[in-house]
Amino acid sequence: MRPLLVGVVWAALVVPAAAEDRVIGLIALPEVFGARPCAEFEPGEIPLHGAPNDGKAVAVIRVDRTWSFAPHGGCDGLEVSIHRGEQHEDLPTLEYDYEMPAAIVLEHHEDWYKVQLKKGSAWLKASPVDQFMPLSDLFEEFVGVTTIAKGFSGRLVNAPAAINGPIMPRVAPGQAVHVIEIREASGRSWVHIELLSNSACTAANDGPPEVIATGWLPMHNADGVPTVWFSSRGC
């Protein structure tokens, strides 16, 4: 199966990404990706807006090519992109399950969701079949396969937004963690984690994971990207 082709629209079509934009979850869009990999579905279009309830759409998410099925099994070829007239670009996505992409959510207001684009952002109104998955739900779903995100390192603190306190261990990309909770403090989100000796995926060789430290990290780095993430495909 080839990777799905998904991605973004021109910056002129959308609201520029604000410095405070942070990833808060994912939204599954069965109208353009289907309900599961390789499942036949009737494609729909998803309008994109500059703001919630602003009337006319500035662009649409559209299926450019549906799945094709080989005679002896397997599928290939789903292509999804954002269109404005003759122009089109990819929609950034992350997987929430094996081969199941979702749009990246930066903010939401009632049933409106602000989604990340390659440059800037836009709003979509969720349909009854769309599913928003906040970070807390995703981390709960993927216990055992969550790690410190690529490119992030830092020191744990003993409480959200703590300035003083004991010197805590540092974390590094790829270290296995268990997310306990996410909490707001001092205008930002903080994640409470257990730092583990190893991943559940290596338990057969390294033994069951053991907690080696517990503490808090900022939920997002300076670019608004989560500091911990999960493997949507398991081990």
C-alpha cells in the first residue's frame, strides 16, 4: 500500500498561524479518508473557512483519487488535497491508527475546529461523522508506545510551571513515558509523565518497564508541537 497523499493550501487562503497556536488533538475526517483503510466510501468535500461562522468557504478539502483495488487483494492510490479553484496543496496530517490519517487541530469552538496547514490555518465545521480526539484521549489509547518526541529534550520539574524545586532528571528524544495527565498552569499546558526504563515493545528482552522518574514537562515546544507523542502503529 502506498502512503496516502495528503497536505496544504496557499497561505493567502487562510489565517496565518499565530505564535500561540498549539496542537491540541486530531480530527478524523471519514468524508475524505474513509472509515478505515482500504474501505470503499462515497467521498465528500469539507469546506474551509477563515473563521468560525464566517459564511463563504475559502477552500475545500477534496478527494482527488479514490482507492483502487487489485484483483487479488490490496488497495492503493487514495489522494486527498485542499483546493481553491485550480490551485491545490496537501493537508498536513498525523495518524491516529494504522494507515488512518487525521487533520491536526490547533483550537476548537463548539463544533468548529481550527486545523493546521503548511502555512497558516483554517477552520472547518465538524460533521456528525467527524471525530475529535484530544491529546489526553490519544495518550490514554496508546499506553505503552508513547515517547519523548523527536527533537525535544529538557528537564522534568516537580510541579506545573515550577521555577524552584529539586533538580530533576533530563529527558531525551525516544525515551519511553507514561502520560498521567495534562493540566493548564500559567497560561500553558503541562504534561505529567512517568519516565520509564524501557518501552513495552522491548519488554521481552529488557523486562517489564520500570518507573525511573516522575515529573512534569511543558506539553508543547516553542513551535506548538507536543513534547511527547505515540506510535499509531504500535511496536
